[in-house]
Amino acid sequence: MPFSFPSPPTIPARHFQPVFEGSRRFLVDGEIRTWGGHCSAVESCVMLREGSSEPRRHLLGELPQHDAETALEGLEGAVRAWDRGRGEWPTMEVRGRLEAVRRFASAMKERREACARLIMWEIGKTLKDAEKEFDRTVEYIEATLQALKELDRAGNRFSIDGGIVGMIRRAPLGVTLCLGPFNYPLNETFATLIPAIIMGNPVVMKLPRYGALCVLPLLEAFRDSFPRGVVNTVSGDGATTAGAIQKSGKVDVLAFIGSSRAADALKLGHPAPHRLRCITGLGAKNPAFVLPDADLDLAVAECLSGALSFNGQRCTALKHLFVHRSLADAFVSRLADAVSRLPLGLPWEDGARITPLPEHGKPDRLRGLVEDAVSKGARIVNAGGAEHRGTWFRPAVVAGVTSAMQLWSVEQFGPVVPVSVYDGEEELFDYVVQSPYGQQASIFGRDAARVGPLVDAMMNQLCRINLNAACQRGPDSFPFTGRKGSAEGTLSVSDALRAFSIRAMVAAKEGSEQVVSEILMKRTSRFLRTDFIF
């Protein structure tokens, strides 16, 4: 299938995204402002042909390139909302915070079409997947509401030990800087943003370089649902904006999903990094291990999906396939055929599996990785693999990858599928041990006597092993984390609530609880209470 560059009249009107009005808007201290300074063009990964001209990225809007002063205004909004822990939001009863987030979720649902279309046009996610991301985010918010109710009930009682009566609850940590990734600009961002907010932490949200526009239709919902300063947004160069915010020393929590290099820079920029609580989702080079007795049809289907869903632009993607020598030829042949059949298509087209890439220069970087491997003895095995033009890149299955090649260790984060052959399982274990990442792996095999010991060997190096299935994040009730350079903290619906809070308690000696009783009866404390939330 040739690379497609449509002209505006050929795009169905219901799917076309004109220049987004209001892309200069941002939220600070309860006020939606319009930025009058320097902006960067927000260009779609979809390239359009105007008449006989060369295809060009479609212009979607302009994103503010905030300076350090403006970024610090956003920070001060959150600092005022925190008010040294005495602000309206951090001291609000759980019931009130639940109701505020519920209002936000209700208002968010009304913006589904606008948000999904912006995701589709800006980062090239298919319409179906963009809508799925929006819906999953709403479901995550609703699950978080329920999880907080359960967590609050668990702390709604007194414990007695050693003559001490105590009530233990979760308390907020403080001002939070939240940075999300471009590949899931709603779901991954909100997976840290929502638990941070609902636990009482005011937030400064730094929008990603790509995928930022989908948040902007929600500014009114943020403003109208929460007290002033609870949610603030900034955009622009990370070193200028997030860097200035970190250097202030006023951030208590860093929630970041992205590269380990950027995370390290942000952490080191804080004047008191030992005081900074970090919840991060970083890189991964998740391998798949295809054992000699694997079901080939199943393994190929799962590796195809695991490696190339959303063009492989997922931290949970399968980024290196290891196939036992006895199956290698058959596996590679089937996988190459399956990849060659994947339809390239524009994001709104039914059946599209491979879509344009949003990052500038990404096709050239991927081609560079492939050429490095080929120059050292690897080969492209699928028809048309690694062909590219503009923002398009045809997936490449690269067989014969060895440790001498960049694809062995570099996280490609795109539609390139490295395949290596192995003979003994110690090779697989060595690869995982030597990797700087430790998120997940997939094992394909049917012999319990072989799979079981391999699970045991890997489990203390990784955080999730998928048996006869591709790597993935969900369901959101399951823990999502990583070892080594892949993550700090755990993100699931319930784990995230704990990550953005701390256990705090009120204690009294047994026999001297009169003041406690009076506080409860007169309801003079929001923290010390025994009422249940239903």
C-alpha cells in the first residue's frame, strides 16, 4: 500500500480537524488565560497535500512556550492552594474531594468527541483507539473514586496497641508537578494527575510537547470543579518551565512519565532531592521469549500486536523478540508475512493499523537503527520494511540482531521489531540481568517444567511476566511498575492513591481519650472522624 497524503476535500467532514481555537489558553490559579507571548506551531502527524504542492504537516494550532516567570506563576497558584497544608483542598473532607472529582468526570464526558479527535490528529492514534483512551481514562477516574471510598473506610476506626489508641489515615504530600507522555496524553497523564488531586495535592501539569491539545478542552472543567489553584497548566520547553519549577524547591512530589534522562534532570534540579517524592514511569525494553514448544500461531499473533500496536509507541510494547533456534525460521517467516499484511492508513480510516508518527525526525532515527543493524549482519525480512516518507514509516522486522547492534539495547519506541535467535535459556536470563530496564517480559511456551523455572529466574529482575500473552499495562486494578531504570512507585488504581499520600495518625494514651471523644461528637476535625462514605 502506498503512503497516503490526502487533500482536505477528500477527508470526511466529521473527521476533519481545523485549526483549534483556544490553543493559546492555559489555567493558572483558577483563571483561564490566553498567552500573548511566543508559541510553537502544533502540527499534525498527518500530512496534507494542497493542490500540486508537496505534502505538509497539517497545522492544528499554537502551543504557548511559557517562560520561567509564567511557569512559576502556575507553581505559586498550587502553593497558595496548598497553603502549608492548611488550604481548602488539602484539609477538605474526603467526601468533598470525591464530589469535586465526580463533577469533573461528568464535565469531561461532554468533551469526548473534541478530545478524541485532537488525539487522533496530533499523535496519529486511530479514531477507535483515541476514543478508547478517552473512555478508559473516564473509567479510571470512576474506579479511583470507588477505591478512595474503600481506602477511607479502612482508616475509619481506632487501633489500640501498647496502651496507645490511634487513628491512621492517608494525608496529602503537598505541591505536585505532573508531566505526562505524548503517546497516552490523557490516560497516562491522568493516571498520576487524578490520584494526586483526589488525595489533596494541588498540581501543576506540564503539558507534553506532542499531544498537548487534547487537554485544553478540559480547562473549564478543571476550573469549575476544583478550588482555585488546585489544577494549573503550563507548556513549553521542559528545561525552562519544569526546570524552573523544580529549582524553586517548592515542589513536594514529582510525577513523571517519560525518559530516564529527563527524569534525572528534573530530580537533580530540586535543591532538596532527598525531600522530593518521585512517582515515575520510565523506559522499557520488554523482551518476548519464544520457547521450543511454543504455539507458533499464538506467539506470532501476540508478538505482532505487542510490538506494533500504536506503531510500537508504548512503554509496554514488546521491543525485542528472542526465538529458540529450532523455531526461528518458521517464526520469522510467519511474523514477516503478518507484518507485511498490516494495512497502512490514516487515523480515521477503518481498519488502519499503521499510522503516521508524530515525533519530528523519528522516521530517520528509526531508519538509522535499522541501517546500523543491517551493516553488522542483520537483515530486514518483511517486504518494504523500513521504507519511509514524511511522517510515515513502514514497519521493519529485523532478524539476526546481536549485541553488537544498537537495536539490542536501544529502546526504539517505534515500528521496528528486532528478532534474535537463542540456544539456551541462560542467554535469556543474562539479557534481562544486563538490561538497564526491568518492567515486563512475555514467555511463550507450553511445558510447565520449562516455563516455571524460567518465571522464577526472571521474577526478581522484572515486575510482570506475561505467559503466552503480550506485555500490557492493564487492567488498571493490577500493579504497574518496574525495577531498575523503568519506574519508581507503583501505579494501579489503589496503589496510586497510596503513592500520592502518606500514612498519618492521631494518637492518645488509653484512658485519656476524652478530648478525642469530644472531637468526634462535636465534629471539630475533618481528619479525626468515624463517619462512613457510601
